Amino acid sequence: AQTIHQWPVAEIKAVGSPLSLGCTIKGKSSPNLYWYWQATGGTLQQLFYSITVGQVESVVQLNLSASRPKDDQFILSTEKLLLSHSGFYLCAWSLGPGDNERLFFGHGTKLSVL
Amino acid sequence: GDSVTQTEGLVTLTKGLPVMLNCTYQTTYSPFLFWYVQHLNEAPKLLLKSSTDNKRTEHQGFYATLHKSSSSFHLQKSSVQLSDSALYFCALSEQGTGSKLSFGKGAKLTVSP
């Protein structure tokens, strides 16, 4: 069975500090990977997606970057956090386009920027 | 670009009553629609999906029918339960692109005893 693990579970960071969030998928080779951001009770905003190692596409510009150093790993980072970065970050994977385009979400990382 | 519109922000119902959450979409491609449910402090999970016109799809008592003529994929349930309290998101995928899902604003359903 496939599993998706996100770390850390929660972070409290200061404005201007760096950030690195991680996501690992086990049990599925070459998945499509996604990062989503969600304000408390808000909608899901796609940030990045990746269909293969080393290839990441940005969907919105939020002073964040993402990398896929391994087939099963997706990293979200920034060198300088803003207050607006607070929220819930969800990593997700899918098999690909068409009928298999359902997303499987991790449990997320709650980020508070103070 | 693609967009998904959900009109209800907050819905409060008494247990046993029916519910309908609206979802309309805009796309120039062949649509693939989803409903995701997110319970408090949990990750979103797929509830329903469809790309077939005029075919009802059902899961866990919820059902929806994709109507391409009206660009709609409304979510319904005939009798809500306390455990149905959650955030419900409608999402649209351009079939074949594999890269982007557009989510609606979400509808928060609260079911009271």
C-alpha cells in the first residue's frame, strides 16, 4: 500500500527565517507530486507540481520554491518567511492524468509565522 | 482559465435533512470533476469523481451527476448525519493534462442534533 508522510507536523517560525518542509511517498514509483496551501477553513491553492525527478513547475508565485531530489521526495522551502505564509501545507500525489487524477493527500504541516 | 464556483460558504442543517452543495465549472477542455471532503484536522479525501455526462455517481450516501450542458456537478445527500460535518470541495481537472486541479472555495457543512 502507498503511504505519504509529511514533516514536520507543525512549525512556528519567525518572519524572515528560512523554512523547509518535506514529503515522502512510499509504495508508488514515479508519482505526480503536488504542494497545496490552505488558509484555515479556506480553499486549496496549488503551489507546485512535479511529474518526474528534478522537474518542478510553479503554479503561483508566493516566494516559495520546491524541489524533487528523489523520485519519492518533494521539498518545499523558502529563505525568508512572510506572515502571509502561515497556513496549512499539504503534499499530495496522483497516478497521473485522466481517470487516475485523484489526489492522495498527506496529513499536512501547520505553519505559523510570527 | 479553468474555474470552479461553489456558492454556499456555510451550511447548517439538522440531522436527517437533505443537503445539496452546488458546484459549477468553466473549462474549454473535457472536464473531470471531483468532490473532496475534509473533516476537522484531517487531510482532504476523495468522495466522488466523474467524467461521464449525465451519469449519477454515489459513495457513502452522497451522490452527484455531471451535467455538461449546464456545467454542473452538485453534491447531494438525502439525509445528513452528524459525521457529515466537514468542509466539502469541488475540484476540476482538465482531462489529460495531469498537472492542475482547480478547487472551489469550499462549503462548510455543520450538522446539528
